[in-house]
Amino acid sequence: MQPNATPKPMLLFFDDERESAYRLAQAACLQHRAIERHRFPDGELKLRLPEALPSRVVILRTLNDPNEKLLELLLVAQTARTLGARHVTLVAPYLAYMRQDIAFHPGEAISQRIVGKFLASLFDAVVTVDPHLHRVSTLQEAIPVPNANAIVLSGAPLLADLIAARRTQPLLVGPDEESAQWVALAASRHGFDYAVCRKVRHGDRAVEVALPKLAVQGRAVVLLDDVASTGHTVAQATRLLLAAGAASVDVAVTHALFAGDALQVMRDAGVQEVWSTDCIAHPSNAVSMATSIAQALDQITHNSNHEPH
């Protein structure tokens, strides 16, 4: 190591994310250690970190099924600082509680604001992928970490590369208006044609979808979005596309939440292939975000080395 060179951080992870941690550690050349986790009969958790930590620590925790994981982050981040960490970064490839950014009805908790401030109180930097933001323009507004170290990556370009390798002259379609930003980004990567459906939601599982005014006859269509949860929006769009003459319908998503029978709902509607990034571990994972996250960590290290003291 050269004089005054900043030592590499240590990556801490939980055992259920071991494979993702290994990919990230390899891409970023990080030392890595698992956090020991024990659940007592009454449900309480006991966590154990390595006894001595370097000054810089990265914690990997993707926040699907987030409620208990948020408690884990509270325990781990504060313990890391007592063990010598002075700069702690959260890598949360999937970031929960970002949807609710206003109170739609009196008395509702604005979870984005509350969880965002909670995470900002624990971490010096946050890295995530395609957060589901609506009325805020930047992640920094949602998670006000110091020195603007709230970094957003996207899975859309890498999914576009995969689609280009698997389908000839595909048509990318967003299942609703909110997907427009990701569909446009993916389409621009390879010059794909693209369009966006309109959606009216009547409940968590009750949606109406209207296809865009675009000829789909004989086209290989890929429905692309940041997240698929219940699968009902994708299923409706798939049935409409096939009825309109699409040759095939595949699905590409950044975050494979796929709650309950979502995957079967999509298959029953006629979806052929389902591709996702590894932000959430799932059999559909076809693209790794490890290299992109590693580059973001390098950026955070560079930024922190140039912060005023």
C-alpha cells in the first residue's frame, strides 16, 4: 500500500445474502465477513460483528421483507461504530418504504420521510438501485446522508444488454406510466422501439391496463419495469399484448419481489421468459449489479477523501 493510501473497507453481510456479498466483494476487491445472527425463543435477535473493524465499513442488506431488516441495520450500524468504524456505507440494492412520500389520507405515516431520516442517522452513504421515487427528484431528498453520498444506480441498461442478446428487434413496453423512465433508459441503450401503457389501480391486486397506440403485431415484446410485486399489472398487459398480435411477451425487472403466486400469475397470462437483476435473490436473476455497485463504492471513497476536515 502506498503511503497515505486509504485502506479498503470491510464488507459485512448476513448469511442469507452470502452469494451477493461474494460477487460484490470480488468486484470491489473487498475483505468480507459474515454477521453472526441468532434468534432467541422470544423472537429477539442477537447479532455479532467481527471484534475489530477498519475505519471504513460497507453493510450489504437488500430491504425486501424490510421490517426486521431495519432493526438489524440499527443494531449493526451502531455496533460497527463502537468497534472502530468511522465511515459506514449501506448498500441496499432494493430500498423499501419509498412509495409513501405524502399522506394520501389524514393520519397516514409518511414512511419515506421517516425511514429515510432513520437510515441517514445511521449511515454516511447509501447505494441503491432504481428506488421507487415519485414526488422527490433525488434519493438525497429521501435519505439526507452527508455530502450528497446517496447514490442511485439503474438495472435498466444491463437488462437492455441482456434483451439485446436474447431478442431480435424487441419492442420494450412499460406496464404503467411510472415505468416510463426505466423503459426510455433501456431503449436508448440499443435504439429499441418503446412505448408505455396506462394503468388505473383500484386496489393492490385490482388494476386496469390500456395498451399504447402502437402496432405490436408480430413483435417480440418485453415488459420492463423497476419492480414486479403481485404480477397482476404485468399479467393484464401480457394478455392484451398477445390478443393484439404480439409474437411473444417476456418480462425484465430490476427488483424481483414476486409476492405469493406472482410468477405463476404472469406465466398463466402467457409470459415466456422472466429476467431480473440480483438486487433481490430469485431464480429469475440474470444480471448482476456487483460491478456497478463496486464503482459506486469507489466514488464514495474518492468523495470522502476530498471532504474538508
